[in-house]
Amino acid sequence: MKSIFILFTFNLFVLQLFCGELTERLDSMMNLYHTVNNFSGSVLVAKDGEVLYSDGFGYAGIEHNIPNAPSMKYRIASISKQFTSMLVLQMVAEGELSLDSTVNTYIADYPEPQGNKITLHHLLSHTSGMPHYAGIPDFFTRYGRLQFLHRDFVELFWDLDLLFEPGEEFSYSSFGYYLLGYILEEVSGKSFPDLLNERILEPLGMENTGVEDHRRILMKRAYGYNFLLDGFERAEFRDLSTALATGDMYSTPEDMVLWERALLEYSLLDKDYQDLKFSPNLDDYGYGWRTGYLEVHENDSVYYHQHTGGTNGFTSIVIRFPADGYYIVVFCNTRPAEIRPVKRNIARLLYGYDFEFLPSITLAAARILESEGMEPALDYLREFSEEEEKFEKLSYGDVARIGRDLLRLERTGEAIALLEVGTELYPEKADAYVMLGDGYHAKGKKEEAIKSYAKALVLDPEHSGALRRIQRY
């Protein structure tokens, strides 16, 4: 008995030592992401359902200096899908639903041929052939701010042409998960929020998780922001009636540990059914989770279950490493946000490697632009195209993001100067000419805009953005 106690004490000491060192290294890394790259959000790391590290960075409410913290409520966007798949599988286990049944089994008037081809399995695994939001041109501009009854929204997309025959390919579709949410409501006779509360949130004690309604007062809520050059702006409003079961939830990093613990313990669903969530289908996607291997070192990769989320002002990622019990939550109340580099570097630390921090080229260029002017900022961007090892870090997105922000700020002349450099650095990139055309259009230079859009179409004859823009002339 004494030797067991000594062993337990030693293991506890080793764990405390590991946690202390991990905390110090994570603090060092995250402070770099916050101070240099403007990371704003909360991070949590757990092992076997027990928290090893959690902290917040930046502000949940910039206007009132309200700091971020792991207890703050963030929109989790498409991470909602893993909760939807749990509800579906629970009802499959109870015989209320069948994975092989087609949509018109549950919605009798769903249009054919879609309704009698698409099964629940297809919807869960994104192999239905249903399009994503881009299946409706200018979806967010036309519908993002509108409030819909669930039935009305389903009718908005239910007869769109399929991209392929169900089961033949993978194509991510939030419309597919919206349809799952509507089917859950139709079959159960309950609202999606009620099902979520009764079957998942209340049993797990997830008191700070739920479906967001913008009219509801929600305490300790993080607000969403966009980066604009080297500052922030409030994110565009979206009515989440357009995101039923596919991206309408909020949660806290602390609550997500309760969810992870339930998955570890199979407390919500028998193992045979729960494991379907993590069984890879086409493109290594299970049901509400993507599977694969994360490279933590050039000679070391670790198997994972992961999902990301992104909506107006929020970016998020959760990843679990089932072989070792590690779980990482990164919730950001900004877009864009470096959730993937942060996640990967946390994983590197967990598996005994140093983190690899890279300053944001975009933010560095934006800071130079604001403090020194356009020419020094352009010289800085050109520098990365002259040295091969630096060029690998530069993408057209770095140029486009600054150009887009300048256009939104109506600093059109500066935007054109920057976007012209973008076409110099990326002469084979159709998007570079589309954005430059947008700059000319905003400046009223019709002839230059048409030429730029035409050049984009030479590079990519099927570029829908260039086609749509040139048609307005």
C-alpha cells in the first residue's frame, strides 16, 4: 500500500511539473500571438477531460474594455454540427430515425429527385451533393440579415440542383445540416433548442451553452469583430435563423470540456453509435467531425478528430487526439484569426516540440502603411517575393486582405496602388485582377475595370466573380 501511495505521489508531482512548464511555455507563445498578431479570444487545453491550461487574450467587448476569458460565451459556428450529429445518432439508436432513410421519409413533400435520393447518412457526411451557401448567389447579402421560419428557409434551398449524385463525392454543405435540424424538429415535435437542452446540455451541466437568439440578453457574451488594417470594427449582423443546427450555437471553452468528457465516457450514446461520428467517410469526414493526421514535427504526426467554425466576427477550432486524451479549444472573437497555427503550436508543445511562431505579414505591412505610408508598405511586401524562403510565407491573401480593407475604408487610391502590386507579384492569379478591377470600379475607372476583369477571365474563363462583375457593364 505504501509503494502505491509513493507511486501516486510521484505521478502527481510529475503531472504538476508538466503543467507548470506547459503553462509557462503556452503563456509565452500566446502572448506573442496576442501582442504581435492581434490574437483575441480564449484558449483551453485538457487531458482526459481535466483542464491543463486556460486563459483569455484581448477583449470580449472592445468598447468597454471587457477582457476575454475561458468563461466567456462565443459563437461556435460550424462546431455546432457535432452536437447536431449527436442528436441524430441518439434518435437513430432509439429507432426514431434511420441513417439509410431518405429525406422524403421525414418530409413527404420534399421535391424529387433530391428527396428520394439523399439519405441522413449523406447529410451527416457531406456527401449529399447539396451545395453550400454559394449555391444561392450573393446569399449573405440577400438573406443573411433576414429572419426565417425553419420551413421557409428549407424551401429556399430544397430544390437546388445537386452538385453530384448522392454518395459519389464530398462537398461541404451547411444546407445539409440545416435540413438535419429541421428533420429533428419534425420527427420529435420539439424545437432544436429544446432537443439540445433535454438530450445534451442539461444532462452534462453545460449551463453556458445554447442556441443564440440576438434578442435575448446573454450574460458574459463575447462580441464579434473584424480586423480592419491594424484595428477592429464590429462584425456584420447575421440572423441565426439561417443557421439552424449548422452554426447557431454559442458555448464557452469551459463548457466544451464537459462535452469532451461526455465523449470520452460515452455518457450520451453507446460506443457503437458514437464511434460513427469519428469513422471517416469520403474526404476523411465522419459525422460532424473531420479526421486525419496533424504534423507536429517533420518526422511526427498525430491522429486527430477536429472541426472548425467561422461566422461573422468569430473563428473557432476544437481538436482532440484520442490516443492520448488531449483536447484543444481555440475560440476567437475576430475574423480573420490564426486558429490553425495556434492549434498546431499547442499540439507541438504537448508532444515535446518547440512552437514555431511567425509574425503576421499582413499586420506588419498594415502597421507600416499606417505609420510610414504606402511606399514603405509596398516595399515590405515586395521583399517577401525576392527571397525564396520568405516568399513561401507570403500569399496573395496577405495582399488582398489589406486591399479589401482599404476599399471598405474608401481609401481607393491606396487600394489601387496596393492591388496593382498584387498583380505584379501574382500575375497568374485571377483573383488578383478581380480585386484590382474592384478598385478601378470604386474609383469610377470603367475602362480599366473592364480590362482587369477581362484579364481575370483569360486566366480563368469560369471565374464566376469576374463574369458577374463584367456583366454589370
